[in-house]
Amino acid sequence: MITYPHLKNGATIGVTAPSSGVPVELQDIVKLASTRLEQNGFRVVCGDTVWTQEKAKSAPAVKRAAEFNEMMANHEVDIIIPPGAASY
């Protein structure tokens, strides 16, 4: 059985794209999902890589890794998810 994490009210959700970013035509879905999460008491922080897409990846590897590591090191970020998960 899959057990999903329970986030405390007010938790910060970091969204970063370690692989593919979100194409322009789908970005409104991520924005809407982020707004809904915020309306439910969460804080959403989207990295720059979420909004870019270059040849089947969000950004060069160095930039993707730096953004991910920055979120990992940020003690205010409670969970990190990719942009596809943010839009469900």
C-alpha cells in the first residue's frame, strides 16, 4: 500500500524541474494548481526551471542541479515536487 506524506498546514512546497519543464501552452495549469495549493494553506515556490524547456529538458544540467540543491538546502522547503505533480 502506498502511504502519502501528510504536510502540515502552511508547509512550503518547492517545485523544480530536474528533467522537463512546462511548455508555454501548459503553464496556466501549473499556475492554477499553485493557486489552489496556496488557497488550501500551503506556500508554493516555483523555480525558474519550471517555466523553461530546451530540447527535452528544462535547462542545462548545471542549472537544474543548482536549483534542486538550493531547494534541498533550504530548511523552509518541506517537500520538493516536479511541475507535473504540481498540476494534479
